[in-house]
Amino acid sequence: MPSSISLPSNEELEQILGHLDANNRDTWIMVFNALGKDYPNNDTVFKIAQNWASHAGNRKKTDEKHEKNEFYKGNHIAGIGAIITAAQANGYRRVIKKDQTDKPEKIDKKLEIKKAPSAVTKPKTEEEQSDYDKCASEGSYIIRALLYSFQDEERQIFLSDLGADIRFFVQDQQKIVDAVRRFCFAHRWDYKTFISWAKDQNIKESEIKKIISNSTACSYDDAVKHYKDMRDLGIRLIMVERAQALIDGVRANKPLSELKEQVTSIERDTSLELKKDILRKKEIARAASQEIAELSNPAARKKLYVTTGYSAFDERFNGFRRGETSIICAYSGAGKTWLGCEIARRTALAGLKVAMFSAEMSAQSISFRMMCTDQNITQKQIMNGYAIDQNMKAFEENTANCSLTIMAGRGMSIYDVENEVKRLVYSGGLDLLIIDYFQILEMKYKGEMWERNKAMMQRLVRLSEQNNLATLAFVQLSRPSRQKSGQTARPSMYDIAGGSGIVHDVALSLIMVPEQTREGQKDLKRFQIDIAKSRYCQAGDAEFTAVRTPGGGFNIIKNAEPTVLLERGVSMQPNANGVNLIQPVQFQNSNQKSNNIRG
């Protein structure tokens, strides 16, 4: 979404960039990423940015390639507002000429750059000084713990949960906490390395030691208590400051619109992060019209959805929606990891950036499965001595230019996932995140298992929203199929292991149900896939047939006429004649070895 600030001219851009340090690598990346968002494919602006970057003393030969990637292809996060805000911190002031518009009286308000919520400032009255000192004291304990006491995982958890609440630190402390967060965003924590890095950010070690001089070491739980106390004090101090400013404004007879903005700032700067959309009157139709325009335009639709790698899925529900989390549910042994490997590989081959996280298997095992599905070969064939040199060469060529990341290992936590995703988004962008599988991710939580899983799913949803990526989590079903009227009932989302509370937060839920053989046994080579829930299409039973390939992957076929879920209140009915319209798919026998390996 473009920035609400009117775009500066080329001359203004040169002035703005002149207030930024090209030697700072974080600023360098932010400039090209932000300009690429608000000046898409503008070669002139790109040259202006390159001219600014050429003055860096630490410039490398490979920098131009990274600049093009950030500007033309990057997953754009910030906008021009971030550049202007950074330049203002270094003394830049934008001058608006009266002849820029026919309505100069309205331009000033539109071009006014609103500052982000600031830190807790020192009060003007002695009455509030006591609370300010207490707030600073609580913050000093937290900073000491961040620097010295926390384990790596505890530091990740704390910084991830902190979010915009960093504004409740006093001004001197906020700068240090923000530096710790930015450092951990790109580097593994090491105190000496951080101090060396902080010097380039104009933060001296002596400043840090002065701030924490009156605090003592504390545990993670104690630091959380200090944080809650600091936040309560910070909210009160900000409210007092804003309220006093509002009273002064009323006494000075300031315009009502300005006073309303001050009232809004009290709510904005003292509340937790809540996503609220409020539409009124004509805005409702306008929002619907915008959604229609995006859905009817294939190019815009690609920005809303990430391909699944399967045409049958994409035709039915367009793909995985960005900013949302989808789940695929199945019993143990159904092939969830294999399907995850297939989707990751196919989506990456489509030119998108994919990251697959497995908390169950090693990265080597995941890579091996991707090779098997790509080349359609089996582990048994390899063990029997079949030559696969040509297959390995073909697989290497297929994946060489793919933007695919695999992170795997038992004991993986949700905080590991969050940290690595932020690194990937920061370094080059990410389109699809795949979790295999959801319930075995670890997370510190005091409560019931269903409460933990719900809290963890909400973190995944927030991660998707904040980074504009699609997330697919594989989820295990645990309860056996229930008996109803002597017949086996199909599993539902409420059969999810560890609680069904997660279903309320997901946008799409697919359930894989194994077909029955003539003997009444489960056929683990053929599955029916239900759309149990979808925010963006109609739900239905037996929408797809999934057939295992010799290499362990899946072919997905869209069924001719699926049975629609009646409890959803939809009008489509099952086939009145009761005829099975699903066409049988010929399964290749793994014993036909001569046809199994591609040359």
C-alpha cells in the first residue's frame, strides 16, 4: 500500500538522502527497499539512490546487485515515510512551496509527517518525577537482563513480544533496547560484538553502563514483572503528558480538528497493538469495489495469493492468501511431510521465495524427500543400487536457482521460526512459510495444551500479517473416526490433536481422508481432501483426490462434483443420483522399475 505522504520530487529525494549515512548498511538496505515500494520500476529514482550509495566508503562490487534486488524485486516493507523520518532525525526539514498546488491551505496537513509514538519523556512537574524515576529503574533491570542474563531463546521471546511497547521505555533506554533488537534481528547475540556494532550506531558502552548502574541481575520471570510494572507507569506518564497538552490546546483555542488528533494520540500511544478497520457510509462500497478490482485482475490477484504449486488447488481457492495462515490436517502416517516437501518445491520452482521449517525431521531428510518427489524415485530403488547420477544432476539444476530455505531439527520453537522468518524477510523477502508440523513446535506457556496451541497459532497469524506472507501449517489429527449410525464419520477440524481452538484463526483448512479398500482397510495411496473451512471460497467434502506418486509425492486431481458441506448453509447439493463421479486414477506400480527413474 503506498505511503500516505505525498511523494517528494527527484530534487527533494536528493536532499533527503543527503541527510542519511550511506555507510550504514541497515540504512542502505532500507533506502532501496522503501524507494522501490513507492517509486516502482522508476529508473531515475534508482539512479539517484545509486548516486547516494556510491559515496559509501565500504561499498563493494556486489552491492549493485543487492540494490537492484531490493529496489525492483524486493519484498517491500517500509515506504518513503521511513526515509523521511530517518532524515528528519538528522536535521532534514521539508519546505513546501505555495505554488505546488492550487489549494495550499490543505497541503500542509497532508504533508505533515506524524511522528511515531515517542518514548516516555521526562515530566515537567516534580509531581510526576517519582513515577518517571520508577519507570527508568524498571527499564534498567530489563536492559541488564537483555545484555547479560537472558539465554538466546529468552532474548528472542522477549524482543518478539515487546513489539511497539518499546515506547514505554524512557528516551535514553529506548535507544539501547532498539539497538539490541536490531542487532539480534541480523546477528547471533554476543556482547562484545554488540558493543563494537553499537559504536557505529553512536551508542557508547559507558552510556549503557551508566543506565544499568543501579540495577542488579534478574531472571527471565523477574524481567517480565519489571516490564509489566514499567509499562503501567509508562502508560500513565504518557497519558498525563498528552492530557496536559490537550488542556493547553483548549486554552489556546486551537482548531477542533487539531484537538481531536490529540485525543486520538492518547488512545494510540497508550494502547496495545490492535488491528481495527472501521468503515462508514460510502467507504463500505469503496472497500468492496477495491476487493472486486483486486480479484478480477490476474496481476493483482498474484499479489494477494501465493501459488500452492498445484493447479487444482489454485483454480479452486486461488492459492494461499498472504497475511493469513492455512492448515492441512491428516492422521499420522498420511504423508504430511511429503506433501509439504512437494508444495515447497513446486512453489519455489514457480519463482517464489519459500521457507520450510520441520520440527520433526533433519534438513538432510527433507532435502532427500524433495529429491525423491522431484525425480519420482524411491528409497528402495536407491538401496537396490540403481544409478541416479543423472537424476541428482537434474535435481541440482532444478533447485539451483530456487529461493528455497530449509530449517529443521527437533526441539524447534515458535521463537526460532519467528526469528528466522524476520531474517529472511529482512535479507531478501519471503512469500510462503511452511511448518511441519504444528503441534510439535515448542513454546513457553503456562496453561492447558489447547490454550498453548491457540496462542501459538495466533503468533503465526500475526507473523503472516506483519510480513505479508502466506503460512501453511501441517496439523495432526489424533481422535479416531467416530461412529454415527453404524457408519464411520469423516474427521473434522475438531479432531485436531491438542485442541481445536486453532481453527478460529486460520483462513483455510484442508483435511486429508484416506480412501477405503474393498476389504475396508485404509488406502494410504489415495486420499480424499475436504475443504473444511475457507474465508475466500465455498467449503465442501471430497473436493480433491490426492494420489501418491512412486517418489512419495502427490498428484492432486479436482473431483468432478464434490459433496458440499451442508452445515455451511450453502445451496449446492450432493449428486442426486448418488453416482460416484470421481474418476479412477491409474497408480504406477513401484515394481515397474524401468519406468521409475528419469534419465
